[in-house]
Amino acid sequence: MSGWIPSQMNVFAILSLVLSLIWVGGLGSVGAVVLGHMAKRQIAASDGQQTGEQLATAGLVIGYIGIALSLIYVIYIIVLASNISG
């Protein structure tokens, strides 16, 4: 196979998954979503030379869940604070 080029794992896909698992009060989730979309775009444009689409997808899913949980938490705190003061 003289023309075969090995595929390379996309770094943004790895970072997306790592950030989604770290979470850091929602900031990791936002970074995971941004990097996940960037990774998927780069992988699609690489014509098969980059891999990691599943990692990027996992980072996106967990990142979006983290953002949703952060928003729910913020709403809960606002409601709790308004009940205490009112």
C-alpha cells in the first residue's frame, strides 16, 4: 500500500471530550461544545485523514447536557433567592 496515509486523531475532538467531563461550573461545557463543533468540521474537511468524530460527538452531547444543567442550576438559585427575599 504505497499510497496509504495513516489517519490522525483530531486534537480538538480529544479536548472536547476532556473539557465536557471536567465541567468547571459550565465553562468546560461551553469549551467542549465549541471544540466539538470545530473538530467535526475539521474531520469532515480532512478527507479521511483525521479521526475522532465519535469523541467530538460525545464531547458535544456531554457539553450540551452540562450547559443545560448549569442553566437549570442558575434558574434554581434565582428562584430560591427570590423566595427567600420575598
